[in-house]
Amino acid sequence: MNLSYLKYAVEVEKTGSITKAAQNFYMNQPHLSKIIRELERDLGCPIFDRTSRGMVPTKRGEEFLRYAKAILVQEEQIEALCQQDAGRTLTVSLAAPRASYISYGFASFMRQMTDYPTMKVDYRETNSRDIIRGVSGKAFDLGIVRFQSLYVPYYQKMLQDENLESQDLWEFSCNLLMSASHPLAERGDLTYLDLGDYVELVQGDTKAPSFSFEPEDSPSVSGSSRKIISIYDRGSQFELLRQLPGAFMWTSPVPYELLNSLALIQKPCTYPGNLHKDILVYRSGYRMSREEKELVNCLRRLVSQLS
């Protein structure tokens, strides 16, 4: 049996549509329909029911797809094993939100890995939905997904649909990041109502329900400021915080060493729903390497310090 056929069948189940699955594999829909029919003929039973709701697995099809997913995970592990050459290669791919503690922990991890003769390391900062799709589509092996804690059921369903597993990494309240000269720097007991006249910096590609009061897409984390600047580069955010009078940003807690080096401060501030989760996600059945486990340990140690 062609392993590619298993990938096609799993993709049809995930999308619920032969047309969408064909688009994801850059092939035409009739060709994929023919492949699925051939696969069903070889198995001697239908894998999908063709319904008005799309392609729905039959009872036997569900059993077949469970085995298919397990086989594909094993194939991935075999490929990873075969790619290891005689010299040691550090292979890590991580997608994560733009969070200083994560980049700080990642840098700490990389300092421990400098003796590797070769490296294949990918680190991308993006929004939660792109992270989930990137890990599910094998663009990345590990992801860190961020969302408000009240949206746990929403994301649990999304992870289940994408055949991903998860581990809790951190639950935290967001702080305000600002310069020491900010007008609110000396104020205590801040709430989001104090922020309306100041300039809020937001990550332009962060999509709700992450960091938003509403489940729809929103340009602002809190919706509390009338002045919004959307940015797409984490380096520029620090320059704006230092140089733009009254600028602030909602962030997860930032390591104090980094705050000192950037000449910035962080302050607690209350707003409804200010409780967030970061979770580690990976494909079902995926086995982390020793190096990947050490990366996670670096992040957990830093979380422990910040907590």
C-alpha cells in the first residue's frame, strides 16, 4: 500500500472535503477522488460516507484511519532516524508566540548546544492558529500556543481536530511593559481604565481569541486604548516603548535581566479575563528527542523563576 495514500485519506478526514484536501496537496480534485476510491477498493470497504456535511468516516473507516495515523507517525520517526549522519546534528523546530521569556529560554537552551558540529534549527514567532496548523502540517515539530484561559474548550477542540497533543506550560496574568519614564510608571493598582489616553502596541498578526476580550479578531489586546499601533517585529516594539511617550504593551512576565538590558519596566494591571495559558503542542504519537526535552526543561525552569 502506498504510504502517500494514507496521508491523503487522513487529510480528507481532517478537512472533511476532498476538494480542500486536494488543494492542500496541490493536486486536482478528480485525481484525489480516484485515489480514495482505489484505496477503498483495495481495502474492500468504504472509508468515507459522502454526505451533505462532507466526507464522514464510516465505522470501519475510523478504525482504518487510526491505524493510518499511527503508521505515519512511525514513518516520520524512521525518516528522522535515517537523516542522522555520523556527526551529531542538532535538529529542533519550534513555533511560538512573540514572548520574551520564550525567546530568552530558547537562547539559554542554544547556549548549551554550541558543541554540536552541525545544526538544523527553526524558530518562528507567530500567532496561535498558525502555530497549530504548522505543527499539524509538520512544518514544525513543537509549538507553544497562547490563549486566554476562558477559551480552553475552544482550543481543546481545535487540537483534537488537528490530531495534536498538549502539555500545560504556564498560566499567568499579563503585565504592562513600558519605559521607566512612562506617566504611569509610579502608579500602583492600575486597571485597563487607566490606559485610554496612552499608545498601545499590539502584535499585528495575533488573532483572537488569543489575547482579546472577544472571540472575533481584534487589533487590540484589551480594547482599552483609543490609540493603537500594530507591529510585526519584536525588535521595533522595544524601540517604540523606549522612545514613544506614553507607549505600553501587554506581555507575559518578562525576565528581569532582559528588562534591565532594555531599560524597561513591567507593571501588573487588572482587566476582565486577565488569565492566560501557554501550552506545548506536538503531533499525536510524536516522541521528543533528548534535545527537545532539554529545551522544554529550560522553558519550565524559567517559568518557575518568573512565577
